[in-house]
Amino acid sequence: MSDNHHSASTHITPYRTLAIVLVVLLALTFLTIEITSFDLKAWNVALALLVACFKGYLVLSYFMHLKYENLLIKILVGMVILLFALIIVITYIDYLFR
Amino acid sequence: MEHQAKAHLLEHRDDEASKLGMWLFIFTEILLFGGLFLVYAVYRSIYHTEFHEASLELNVVFGAVNTIVLLVSSMAIAMALTALQQNKIQLSRQLIWLTVFCAFIFLVNKYFEWGAKFEHEIYPGSELLMKLKHGHILYFGLYYAMTGLHALHVTVGMVILIVAERRIKAGKVHPEKYVFLENSALYWHLVDLIWIFLFPLLYLIT
């Protein structure tokens, strides 16, 4: 084991990576504002949520270091997202077929 | 090195476990806001037209400025951790203050946004709001509950970040022991993450 045995993570994210992620996040924000200014009916919601999910992925992976985290935390995050997706789907099935 | 290793053993530290604990707390937060998102989604599908009409009342500029402010602050706190890990303590502290400043700007912006709504007499329980249609009342109720709970998290995040900065200054958090800053940063990113979904849902998708 290295001397950093006790440190939470040995990975150090470079400033450059963080800056690039910010630029992409800002660009995606303006893209969402642009997309939703057109009337694409239901597509507006789908596109805006799709972009938001991608932004969330970037924040989780790079800002929250999930990309360099151990497998346990990655699996747990995946399970929570799956749980939330299931709650949404099951509730919608209930409402749509009532 | 031997001496350092012994010091660590005496401390009974487990940074991995601290971080796992923080993640577990974040999961509860995700499900807390998740519940509100679910309520929003269901009522939106039931009161589609009313939600559309009500959401036109919101000012996209306020929302967009706050999104930019939060994204910048999120990068600043991630950089503060990088700086601390690289032993640049001064820079790390400055970046934390930048993050706290962004949080403050966010809250000031929110104050003006809510203030404008209050001036138009749109607030929970107002006479005007109670005369509106059921869907409108639900939309503004959810708007105040969701942005209010989020603003509460911004306030708590500010306090946590200031505590982290004080602890770095006092030498309690340092390049060999930075899990406190790491966990505080995780909390701040969560605040950003929630806003990433709140902004399009409340302000953009009309």
C-alpha cells in the first residue's frame, strides 16, 4: 500500500478537465434554453430531460469523482437511479391504466 | 514515514467509510427530491394546460443566471479540492470563498425572483392564488416547495463550505487529510445536480 493508504481517493482531477467540463455544462444549458424556445410539443420535454441527464452524468463523473471511485459506490449510485426510475415507471403505469 | 503511519493508526481514520457515509446521505437526498419530482410529473400530466399557463409566469432569465452561477461554483469547489490535494492551501481557500460567494449570489437572485412573485400576489395562500384554477395552485405550490427546499440546501451548503474553509485555516483539514472537504464538495455538487433538473422542469418545459 502507498502512503496515501488513508486518503479517501488518490486521484487528483486536473484543473483543465474541470474547466472543460464547466464549458460543456454551460454550452448544454444554452442548448436546452434554445431547444425549448421552439414548440416541439412532447419532444421539448424529452430533449430537455435527455440533456439534463447528460449534464447530471458529467457532474457525477467528473465533479463528484464517481469515474475514479471504487466499484461499490458506482454500483450503489446505479441502484439508486434504477430505484428512482422504477418508482416513476410504476407510478405512471398506475396513472395511465386507471 | 514509519512515524506518519503510526500517527494514522492512532487516529482511527477511515476516509473510504466517511465518503461512503456521505454517499448514503446523498441517496436519501436524491429520493427526497425524487419524491417531489414524481409529484410534479404526475400533476403535470393531469393538469397539462394549467401547468403550461402557470409556468409562463416564471422568468427564464432568473433561472438561467442561477444555473450559470451554480455550475461555476460547482467547478470552483471541485478545483478547491484539487488545489488542497496539490498542497496549494491558499488557492484552495480562495476557491472555497468563490463558491460561497456564488451561493450568496444564487440566494440574492432567488430573493428578487420570489420578491417579484410576491409583488404579483402569487405566494402560497394568497387571495389571488386561491382564486386561480386547481392546476395553477398546484404548480405554484410545487414551485415554492421545490425551489424553497433547494434554497434551504444552498444555505446549508454555504455553512458547510465555510466550516471547511475554517478547518483548512486551522490546519485540521490538510493535504494529507482532506476527506472533510471532499464530502463538503460532494454535498455542494448535489445541490448543483438537483438544480440541473429543476431548471428545465420548472422554467423551460412549458
